[in-house]
Amino acid sequence: VSFSGAAPTAPSAANNTTANINVPVGTTTGPVSVTVNGKASDTTSFTVGQLLTDPVIASVYKQGTTNAFGYVYDNIEINGTNFGADPGDGNRDTATNKVTIAGLTIPDGVNVGGQDPNGVAVYAWSDTQIVLGIPSQEGGTYLVAGDLSVVVTAGGIQTNSQSFELRPMVYGVNPDNGPVGTDVSIEGTAFGTNPANISVSFNGTLATPSTVNDTNLHVTVPAGTTTGALSITVNGQVSNTNITFQVLAAAISGISPDPALIGQTITISGNDFGGAQGTGTLTIGGVTATPTFWNNTQIIAAVPTGVGSGSMVVSVSTPNGTASADLTISAAPTDSVMIDDFEGGAVSDWIQNPNSGYYAYGSNLTPDNNSINAQLRTTEAVHDGQYGAKVKYSYSAATATGWGAVLVNPKSLPNPGLVSFNIKWDGSANSLEVSFKDADGTIVASTIPNWTLAAISGYGQIQLHTGSFRETTAGTVAGFNWSNVVNYNFNYLGTGATANFQSIDSLSAAPTVTTAGRNYTIQYSSEILSENWLAVPYANATGSGGFFLGNSDGLANSIGSVIIPQPNDLLTIIGRDNSGQITVGPIQYMYLSGVWDSAGQTPIALRLGYMYIVTISNPGRPTISVAWNVDGTVGGVSLLFAYQSETLAENWLSIPMIGVAVNNTDDFAASLGAKIAPLDNDLLTFIARDNQSQSLVGPIQYRYIAASGTWDGGGQPPFSILAGDTWKVTLSNPGRPAVNATWP
């Protein structure tokens, strides 16, 4: 007898009209025929049914749910009938009684010490329900996600096959963040080994793994990926979606300040710059900058030398990609350089960058070398921006004392140029020396005398021409490289004691603007010692003979170059400080052996806006008259005026700039009057000393009329005001309170 075309099976009994046969295992519904002595009968239909006593699976669910899907290591419950009584410990994974998933036999928990080493086992068996866990693998064969068949063998009889969806599970992602292009390792279960059957979703952007095994795969983060859920799909089954991958993409959200100057500190804000600089780079206008601070959301650096003016691209290159934004570099003042604005970009702290930081030396400074990097920059000392430098020097021992910084980026300073900084002086009797060192180790220094510092009220500005700096060893600046300055110092000179702090801010340099020179006719008479009043009308004055007029040595040599000096000529120089209205000097030079000899006296500094009385004497010397030229650059200055009633205190003023808005005495009166809060009937008197002719101009007087708010010159024509002229100014009004004003 043959069922559905299968091999014939002999009957257990037969006669001419009946054959008895047991339906073979595996028989399916189909035709049945009988063959006798090689002759086949016709066929008839035979349906394979199931005995009511055979085991049947009705459903397979994740335990405690009605979900026909789950993951490796989940427990599932097989519901049905006729599974029979529990075969007993050790007998739930035999040929007679067992459960298979995709052909893998699930072990009896008793046989493996209560739990399969792969994480699961058959835990419970009853006539209507079997509970077991889904293994990762058995015997080295791994379950792969998909629509899997579940079959029970009970009492040697197989049940029908019931499907159950096994889904992949993602347990971990390493790294869980990174830029596009990052190689990501994903750990989990039920992956299989065929990359073609797997796709990885990065928040909806799909990628195919490069390598895969049953529990691990590698994939590259694809272009266009955004931060969000990560999942994988294997054979159409989607994994859990509770794993997040963060896409790191460096971005700049802002730059401050904008616009900025060369050398000025800028703060770049954004995200995904990285926790530290590492291999990251920063360029501004194509020029590499060295940051002093770098974390994931902020970078601090100074705009490096060499960056052009106008709109420049700031580019931050990181392992998380490159971010860029525009920054405007101020065009004016041209070639100006911020050496240190104390905002954190010009100088590091020896930690962020081991080649840059602040330092202190000597025993008399607060903060000292151990604390200066943490305490020097404070908001209390600010003049510009957010921070300034706050220090205290009080003499206690004869040791060199000061502080300075190694710059994180070398600075190219204009030469000739003006070095300037803002300072709030401590009121001490000390002087201050500013020095710079170039990359070759050459040091130049320039000194600010105490009388200049003492005249400052509140925050004031100091300007030093680069020509006033001298090498500390050779006494020249010939060997100094202003285009490669690597550090600066503030050195304290003197033995003054003070409990006060001083503040310094915005150390910078700017080029000087050369202007046409001015000729003076200097008349020297022996015996009568005629005086010549000279004003310093330029910020970087150079006199006849090419001598820089940084101090009285230069003035003596320059004047001496045009008068044909004679042996024993005696040159006397006395200065008048516009700001403090005090006398500076005198200092004398005698012409001996072809040089002007000051007998070791320290030269007095020549300052913009000051006046100097110059005389020459030598008994029997013929009278001489020479033309002496001064060239230089325009530079501003602030002058302090003290006006007192009754005593008519004089204020000697010079005009230190070409092209000032004060063109004549009318302008002069209005400008000064705007600073002193004039009273009705205040009388302002001007008398000029013409440097060139050494003659007096004026006087001219102006009376303040409160009703009209004007200075009335009584119809007198105003006198012109020329650069280099000196003016004696007095204010009188009986009973008037004394006034002080700073006039720029």
C-alpha cells in the first residue's frame, strides 16, 4: 500500500477484498493505492488526521504576555494539549520528550545544574504548558533572528510546528558617540553571520556592517547620520531601540569679541570640539593659532600675527569634523598688535600649554611665583574686557623683583612703534621698567620714571617708543628682533614701600605714523646764557644727526651735531612736566674729547608734550645760531592742569601733535573750559613761547560769560597754535575754588 506516492508498505493482514495497514509516520494527505503482484490499483484520496490523544501546540508566547516574539534569554511558554505529564528531571531533552527551536534541542535544566551555560533551559512541563528559555546557541550552533519553528516531542510523538519571531537584541555600542565615519562595534544576540541579511539604523540612516558574527558586528557611521536611536534588522526582524548613538559634529555657535584686534583674546563657543585639544587645530584667516584653553564647548586663543584685516574664517579642526565661522579683524589701527589683554588667550598657565605662562621673581611681589598664574588676572583690575593684572610690589630686600610672561604665540611688534599699556599706579616712590625678549634671547628695556607714574590718577596710559628700548647688555637695539618677541617683563626699580596694589591692562603695540619734521632756530649766546624753550612735538622724535630723542643724551648729541661744539661747552637741560607741573632735571653736559660728557649723571627721559629749557655757556664763546630739525610721528597725550584762583598758578603746556583740533586760542579756551566747569567771569590768560624764534606770542585773555556759556576774547584776533609751541596758561577769579582736570 502506498500513501501519497511514498514507498509501499506491506499490510499487516489482507484477503481478496481487505488489507489492514498502520499509517506510516510522516504520511501526508494525498492519494492511496494498492499494488498486487506488480499491478497497481486505481487511487483514492486519504486524509491524514490527528488522534485526539496526540500532542498539539496551540500557541507560543513570551512568558506572561501574548506576544509571539521575543529575544534570546527570554522565557517563552508553549501552550497546547496532550504534552503528557512532566517526564521528570533529566528527561526533558530526550528523543522521546523534548522541545526544539529551529532544530536546536533545549536542554533540561537539571542536566546542566539548573541552567544552561548559554543562559536558558527547559524549566517546567505539564500536559498543557511547557516553559523554557531561548538560548543564544547550543553545541556551537547559534540561533539567528527570524521566524523560527517551535516543535515539541511528547511520548515520542511530534507536535505540529508553531512559529515564533526571534528578534535581535543590541546590548552595547562602542563607542556610543562619534563623528560620521566612526567604526562602531555593536554587541548583541541573534545576528547571524551574513552581512547581506543585516542592516543597521542610525536614527533612520541605514548602513551595512563590514563584518559580523553571531554576537558582534562592525559598521561605519554613514553620512547624514544624526543623533538618535540605534537598531539593527536581521532577516526582517527589528531589534530593541533603546540604545542611543550620539553623532559628534564640531560646530561653532559664537566668537567673542567680534571684531577683534591682532593679538586680542577671542573665545570660540560651540560643541563637540573634544575634551582636550589633542590633534585638533585652530586657524584664523589661514594662520595657525595656539589655544591656551580647549574643552568640548569652548576654545580660548589670541589672534596670531600674520592674520589680515576684514572678514576672516575661523576654522576648528577636530576628530569630530571641522567647524568654521567668520570673524572680523579690525583694520584700524593698522598693524596694531595686542601683546597681552589679560583675557587668557595670549598667555597660558604652564598646564594647558607647558611652554607658556606667567612667572614672578624676587621676594617682594604679590602674587608670588607659586600663585601668579591663578591670581594675577582678576576682574578687580579690569580696564578693558573682563580681566586685568593686579600686583603689589613693596621693597623689602635688595633683589631684582618683577613679573612677566612667556607668550603662547610669538608677537611681531611694529618698529618703529609705540608700546602702550594702561596702569593704575600704587602711589609708591618706585619706578617701572618694561622689557621684552626675542626668540634669540636678546633683551631690551625701557624705564618709566616715578614722576611720570606718580602723576597718573586712576587708570592712565603709558606709551613707550620702541626707540627708547635699549639692550640690557650692549646698550643698543640693533640686535633685537621686534618681529619675534616671545616674552615680556615688568621690573620694579626702587626701594619704595607700599601696601597698595597696582593694576595693569591691555599691553599692546602700534606703529607710529611718520609726519613731516620741524626746524627750530636755536640761538646760543655765551655769558648771558640765553634760554631756548623746546617742546617735544612727536612721540618718537629724531633730531638732527639721526639721534633718537628718547632722553637728554640724545638731545645733547643731536643739538651738538649742528652747533660745531667747542671744548668745555656746557649744555644745561631742564624739563617741565606738563602733567605734574614739576621740574625735571637739571642735567648738564660738557663737551670733552669729542663727546658730550654728563659725568655719569642718569639721563632724563624726554616725554611727549614736555618742555625743556636748553642753555649753552662757555666764557668768550661766539654767539651762534643754528637750524635744528626734529622728525617724528604723531602721538596723543593727556595733560593734567591745575588751576588756582588768586595765586594764578601757571600751567606750561606744549602742543605735541600735528593737526590737532585746537587750531587757535579760541579753540584752546573752549576746549580747556569744557574740562574745568567754568564760573562766571573766569579769566583765562595765554602767553606763547615760539620754539623757533624764541619770542613771546600774546598775551591774549578770555573771560567766561555764564549767561551765554562762551569765552569772550574781547574782539582780539586769536593766535594760531602750532605743534611744538609752548603755552603758559593761567586762570584767575577771586574766590574761585581750585580745579584739576585732565585734558587730552
